[in-house]
Amino acid sequence: MEFGTLDGIIGCVAAGLGVSLLPCAIAEKYMTTQSLAFHVLATKQAQIPTWFIYYNERVLSADLTILSFTLAILSATLTILSVTLTDSIRHFDDSIRP
């Protein structure tokens, strides 16, 4: 099923028609107004690759092309930041050891 709004998604979940996977910040906003329960994913489960998929024979609109490109840049940037941060932490650990 596909919904155009978060209100539609949350409304169906609150009515018992399914489940949804949402960022904590979004889910928390609805917890006080809807009858919802939540389950926090373990760290290993929460860090999963996410794919942007679409029908193979469809030409992407300009907006979807821009979104796809932006997501690719963001993903590459986060990977670089993660590697840089890991290297910095290793360097810091080495520098404070006696």
C-alpha cells in the first residue's frame, strides 16, 4: 500500500491495519495523540542499507532524478565522514595511550 502523507500512515497503523518503520523523531510526535506502541531497533538492525527503488521501465521525472542524485551524494558524504571520524578516533586513542 502507498500513502501520500504521514497522517495516513499513522492513522492506518493506529487503526490496526499494519505497521510502519519510521524515524524516532517522527514517531514520537504521534505517540501522544494516537494509540501506538513502538519497538526501538537494536543498533545492528537500525544501521541497514536503504534503497531507493522504482519501476524499471519508467523514465524518472526531473524531481526524482534530483532526489536520486542528492541521495547518492549524501550517502557518499556520510561514508567519507564515517571513515574520517573512525580514523580520527583511532588517532586520538593512540595519542592518549601512555
